[in-house]
Amino acid sequence: MHFGEIQYFGDDNDFIDTRAEVGLLSRNVVFKGDDETSAINEYGATIFIHSSGDDSLTARLGYIECTLVGQAA
């Protein structure tokens, strides 16, 4: 079960969209930054994984290829 909704604050123009795409994939996945700008900007694709704040999150990434990802130190 996944939480996801649009939360409104104040008037209708103040909102946070907390919906996310979730998928169960049975094929290999390529996670790739932009070919033209990742090397120049030293900043590529990034994967964010968040818990609800209690440090109980466990994430397993398998069968993925990461190319042009991360950021320069």
C-alpha cells in the first residue's frame, strides 16, 4: 500500500503533490542521465529514497544499470 495524494494548504494555489510512480518490473532497468549535459554539469540522474522519518526504510535495487548518474564531489 502506498500513500499518494495532493495536499492543499490555504487557497487552491498552495499544494504539494505527494503522488509517485511505483512499478513492479520484471525486466532490467537502465537509469541514465542526459547524454549532452551530465558530463558538462557534473550532475546526472539521482535516485531519492525516503522513509517516513523513523529510519526504518530498506531499499533494494537490483538488475539496474546506472550511467551518467550522481554528482561531482
